[in-house]
Amino acid sequence: MESLQDLLDPTNDNISIVEEPKSGDVSLPGATLVEIRDQLSFLELLRLGEAHRHAANTKLNTESSRSHALLMVHVKRTVKGREPAHSSDNGNSTSMARSLRPPLVRKGKLVVVDLAGSERIDKSGSDGHTREEAKSINLSLSALGKCINALAENSAHVPVRDSKLTRLLRDSFGGTARTSLVITVGPSPRHRGETASTIMFGQRAMKVENMLKLKEEFDYKSLARRLDIQLDKLIMEHERKQKAFEVEIERIKAEAQNRISEAERNYADAVEKERLKYQKDYMESIKKLEEKWMMNQQNQGNERKEQMVHIAEEVAEVKKLLSKETSLRKAAEEEVDNLKSQLAQLKMSEASANSEILKLRKMVEDEVCQKEKLEGEISMLQSQLLHLSFEADETRKRLDRGGPGKVPGGLDSPVSQVRSQLKDSGNGEKASVAKLFEQVGLQRILSLLEAEDADVRIHAVKVVANLAAEETNQQKIVEAGGLKSLLMLLGSSEDETIHRVAAGAIANLAMNEKNQELIMSQGGISLLSTTASHAKDPQTLRMVAGAIANLCGNDKLQTKLRGEGGIKALLEIVKCGHPDVLAQVARGIANFAKCESRASTQGSKTGRSLLIEDGALPWIVQNANSDASPIRRHIELALCHLAQHGVNAKDMISEGALWELVRISQDCPREDIRTLAHRTLASSPDFIAGLKRLRIDY
């Protein structure tokens, strides 16, 4: 394998070859480069390199060189008396521009090559490492011969990269260099083959034509040195001028200081003169003023005496007014003290009156409780009486069938049962009604709803209402036509009690979804609305509102319920003002809002809430913070459901519902409602914008 060794530094045996892409120049960056000053140093370096060259003893030569040797000498010379090729033809260029122009340098490279001789191994007797060296020498010479042949034949491709030798010599043959080739031959006939080959190689080399070209370039290093010298001169000149400038500045400062001192002295003298002049004028003016003042004092003496007398009179009058004002103030203070004592007495009497009122209220409440108990007992007795009448009818019928004689044994047993129920009223009204339901039958009870006797109708509707309170009886009542009978009774009767009890029974039946549809289909909302418009008893209104509230919880009946006036009926009922009634109204509105919210989420409803369109929002906002917890709880839930649908946000903000939503999200005792309000406010862009606009901290 070919390698390059630096003969000036034998340890450096791995030198790379670098070729300039544009110019084609070959250089060895890793080789030793020495600057030559004289001939002796050059010869000394030449001897040093020759001493490091390797030679070996062969059969043909006692000191056979085992490598090619190259000596590269780089020469530079400054060209004087010529302008650079790119210099300007303008004769008016300044001397500074000429001094900055880099000098032109002509470059040359002398390459002296001692090629090792081509040898045949069978003749030279080389073996081992020497044999490998001979092979490398022959290969490199063969590559050189190929390049010479290609150049002689003007071939488009010259294989200069086949060997490191040809790569080093590529700019020495067939290029712009001046090349001389010395070939040596042996005189012995036994080497005639090598001699002929060498001569033919020389003949081929003679055919190679080189185009001699001078290489000139700018010597920027020389220019840099020259500029450094000029820079040093300029710095020295600048320092000299700077010192002279500083001296001149000091001189000007001293002169200016002298002038300033002189001007200050002149100014001080002028100021002193002016001060003395003004002081003299001032003293004269003071003297004149004093004389004038003395004259005025004499003239004003008499006038001042008269003014003093007048002032004394005014002071006396003011003292009189002040004493009068003091007496009036004392009288007013006494009056205030009297009023305070009277106020304290009034407060004491008010406190005693409040205690009396509390006692009276307690007594009234006790009486109400007793009244309710009595009404319950009366209702139970009336039911039992109705049961007795049923049994009496049955007994009469049996007597009619059996004729005169002994009464059957079944007559005494129902009577005794009723008597026992009368004695043991603690079993409760529901037990009696249930027993009556089992003994008499539902159809018979419902038929009494159409009885001519008002008391019978009242008792019958109460029994039906009690039965409807049990979920197990509701379906039976509806199937037996009880719902239709109740609605007819609600529309035909004018009795307030019947209205109240019938509405309560309908409210119980309206808790079932299937029954709700039946109530709506049979005009129940219209009947309930009419009943509410004529009712004056709060309990009746509570029952009606409860029935409508149950109907409001049905998703399928929203539009129909609103169309038949259900929402407006609730808003009319609120005029009653009774807390229990308002609680039922609030529950109905909450149920309606919940259904609307669910429909909006499912996409089956668009547009504003029907509650808002019917004008329920102001009442909702007004009662959102009611003292009654049932009302407040339902209203808070209704507001949260209304806020779920973004189309309602504008109306809610304008009516003040945004403030209530913020309060609910912070103060509501129920965590689920509080969380719902917080989530609604945080997810609605309209509410977020409203909070920012109203500057509500949230």
C-alpha cells in the first residue's frame, strides 16, 4: 500500500494530498514547510532529507532506493512596476487609495522528483519487505506511464488518481507547468528490455504539451504589514495632535476663567452701586409714608370714636339674642328628654304586647290543632255513618225479602263493628276507609259521588281522596271511572269543600304518568284552572296547584299544558300569598323547567322557555331568596334548569337572575343545586360576559 513520508520528519508517514478544485494545484498540508533564507540552509535541508531516505542492497544495486523522492520548492516574488489587473484607469486616484492597493506577487513551484527505478524481481532478487517495496514502485511507475500515454493521445480521461505519485505530479505534466524529464538507461546488453521501455516512455512523454502560465496573486500579508506600519504612524500622529489639542484646551480654559473672573468683579461693582441707589430711594419713600400716615391718624381719630360707640351697641344686642337662644335650647333639650322617656315606655309596652301576641298565637295554634283533630274524628264518624247506612239498606232489603219475623244474624254484626270502631277511634281514618272499601266496594262508593245529597257527595269524595292517597288503589279508581267522576264533580259542584277534596284526589292520581295523560285528555287543566280562579280557600288552591305541579313534570304534556293555560293558572294562584300554596306553585315551575331543560339537551326543543314567554321569570327571581325553604329550594332548582339553555340567558340577565345564580352557587345549602349553578355559570359565554359587564366577582 502506498504511503507518503515526510523526510524532514520521518515519524510523519501518513500525509494526505489536497487538490484545489478550481486551480488544480496539489498541496500537502501535513508536510513540513520551511522558509529558506539562504543557499546554505537550503543545502542543509536537502542533505537532511537525503539522509532519511531509505535504500537497500539488491543484486542489481548495492544502494537501491526503495521509494520515490520529491522536493517541492515554493517561490514568491513581488512584481514591481505593474498595476494589478483590476486597478482603476482613473489617474485622479489618491495616494491613500494607492497605498491600500495590495502588491502583486508571482508564485512558482519547483518540483524535483527522483523516481525509483523499475526493477524485475527475478533479476533484483528482492524478497520480503523489499519485494513489497518493489511492487509498489512498479505500480506507481505503471500508473505514471498510463497518465503519460493518455496525455500523449489527448485522451479525455487521465487516470491520475490511480496512484499517489500521479496525484502529486498532476500539476507538473499536461498542465500549465514547465516540465523536464531525465531518463537513465543502463549500457549492459542484459538490460536491453528495460532500456527500450525507458526510451519509449521518454518518447511518449515528449508528445505531451504543456501550456505555460504564470501565476500571480495579491500579497495580502505584505499589504497587512504595510497597513500595520501606517496604522502605527497614524496612532502616533493622533496622539501628538491629541496632546497639542489638550494643551490648547487648557490655554483656552485659563483665558476663559480670567475673563469670567473679571466679569464677575465688574458685575459685583455694578450691583453694589445699584443697591446703594435703591436703598437711598427706599429710605426717602419710607419717610414720606410715615409723614402721610401721621396725618391720616389725626384725621381718623374722631371717626374711630363714633365707630366704637356703634360697635358697643351691636354687641349688646347680640348678647340679648344669645341669651334668648340659650333659653330656647334648654327648653328643647328638656323636650327631647321627655320624648326619650316616652319612647322607652312605648318600647316596654311593645315588648309586653309582643309577649301577649305570642301567647295568643300559641293558643290559636292549639285551637287549630284541636280543630283539625275534631275534623278528622268527624270525617271518620261520617264515614262510619255512611257504612251504617249501607248496612241498614242491606238489612232492610233482607227484611223485605224475608218478611216479618226475626232479623237475620248478619244485622247485629255490622252495627256492633261500627260501634267498636266508634269506641276505638285510635285505629285511624285510613284503616276505617280501607275497611269500608273492602266491605262496600269501589263502584258503590263512586256512585255516591253523583248522589243528590250534598253531604253524601262530600263524604264520598273524601273516601275516594283517601283511597287515592294509596298507590295500590289509584289504578283501580281510574279503571272504575273514578277520575272522570272527580273531574265532572270538580266542574259541576260549587261547594268549596268538594273542590278542595276533589282537587286533592286528582293531585294524588296525577302522580302516575299514565293518569296524567288521561287528566289532560279529559280537560283536567281547564277544570283545575277554573277552580283556582273561583277558589278563596288557601287549602283548595294548594290542592289545585299540587295537581298542576304533578302534571308539569310530564315531558310529553309541556306544550298542551301551557296551551290550556296551566302556567298562567299557576301565576294567578300565587296572588294568594300563602306559603303552602306558593311552595306547590314553585314545585310546578321547577318540574316544568326541568322538563324543558331535558328537552333542550336532547334537541327536541328550541327557542326561549315557555315559562319566560308566559311571564313567570319576574316572579321566579322575586322569590328566589324566599324565607320559606320549600319555596326557595324549588325556585333555585328552576333557575338552574332555565339557565341550562343558552337562549334564556339574555332574559335572565335582564331580569336580574344572574345575581341569584351567583348567590345559589355560593350559598345554597344543597350541594347538588349549588354545583349545578356553578357549572352553568362557568360554561355559559353569555353569563361569563354578563359577570364581567356587571363587575360581579365570581
